[in-house]
Amino acid sequence: MKKPILWAGFAAALLLFSAIQFVPSTPVAVPAALPEAQRADHRVLGFEGIDNFRDLGGYRTEDGKQVRWGRLYRSGALDEASRWDLDQLQRLDLALLIDFRSRQEKAEAPDKLPEPPGFQVLEIPTLDAGNSAMVGEVMARIDSGNFDGFDPDALMVEANRQFATTFTPQFRQFVRGVLQAGGKPVLWHCTAGKDRTGYAAAILLRLLGVPREQIMADYMASREPALEAHGRDLLMLRLFKGEEAADNIRVIMGVEAHWLEAAFAAIDEHWGGFDNYARDGLELAPADIAALKAQLLY
């Protein structure tokens, strides 16, 4: 009797496992679909394989308006998106996805998208050659263990200053893409969703009139998700390459307030203030900024 009982038990366990596997996951909580009082608590959308996915809705402007929910999304890359993630992504009714990653980044980890996507994809490679050079230097230093003269913080400060100067055409294209979306939902991302993505969010929120302290709070909200996403990588680096390597790379993988402040300072130095940057750098007329506000605020 033991053998039939064992087989019956195994079959029951297998059926239970199969049932669990096919129980539908709870749909992601989309802030715009929730009562207004609950939206801020669900600002971070709980995707399975897309890190740091956030809705920028609800931020108040200096004149008392708010950013519309469900219109502006920021995230990390979509290369590890699950099938469930792609189903949930469709629920956002995106009109446009903007990808700031370099050609090398996209080649190594292409986004996974719904088929058909149902939205336009706009590629704006930013830090393209510079990103490849930086990654090459970092990998060489990890391999050699030589970090003499390497300052990861200074590297990130300079990258952010370049966002406000060298890469102005790229961010001009970003803002133009959001404007042309006409108030329909837009998602933008880089790899970790913190540096290029963070700067893009910051300048867009400034154009909408969101106070700098709120912009900085949104920028810094990427710090913990970014470090958590690379927690295993940092642990392995610490184990196999030592404390110095892990500490240096941890800086690059994090977020610091003075990085964004450096970008804002570069705007003031190079353009003579944010209004001039909007006009001469981003090439926005007053009517363009008014249109953005009309589309994205309430």
C-alpha cells in the first residue's frame, strides 16, 4: 500500500504546485486608477522585473496646481520585464516610451516590450561614447584592483554637469517628445532610472513650476531602489574584488543630492539661469511651456 500512497501524495503535490503557478498575479496598482487619497502611497508601481518605476503625479507647483497622475512615468530599463510586467504596462495606455541608454547598453540588454507595443519608442542615446569609456575604465580598474586617482563622486558630478551643457540637444529632444505627446502618458528610462532619467524628470518638473525641494526629493527617491537592485552585485564584488572596489562602485550605483545640484549650477553658469536654458537650450517658447502646463497640470 505504501507505493500507491506515495504516488498519490506526489500527484497531489504536483497538482497543488501547478495550481499555484497559474493563479493570476494581482494587477499592479496604477495610481491614476485609485481614489485620489490613495495615489501617493502607490507612487511606486510594483513591477516584477522593472526597477524604480514611479508616477510623477500629485507634485504641487508653486502656484498651487498639481501634476496629473498617470501622465509622466520614470523607471529603470525594461530588459528584465516579465510577461506579467508587459501585460501591466499595457494598462498604462502609454503614447511614448523614451530610452536614454547608449547604443552599447541597448545592444547588451534590449528592452522587452509588448507585441505590438501600442506606443511610439523614441531612442535618445545620451552619454553614448562617454558611457562606453566610463564602463571600460571601471571594468579595467576592477580587474586590476587599481583605484589610484579614481574619484567616482567627481565622475558623477561631471556627468551631471554635461547633462546641462554637452547633452542639451538630447534633453531638448526629450522635452519636445513630451510636448508632442499632447498630455498622453509618457515613460522615460535609462539603465538604472536615476541619472539621465533623474535629470530629465528634474528639468521637466522645473518647467512645470514644481519647487526645487520637491524636485530634489523625487531625485533622491531613486537612491534606495538603485542600491537594492544591485545589492547582490555589490556583495559579489566585495567578496571577490575587495572593499575598495565595492565602495567605489557603490558610489556610482547610488544617488547624491549634490550631483543634481551640480547640474543646476551648470545651467546657471552656462546659460545664465533656468529661464534662459529653457529658451535658448531647450528652445521652448513661452507658448510651449504654457502648453506643457495645460497638458500636465490640473
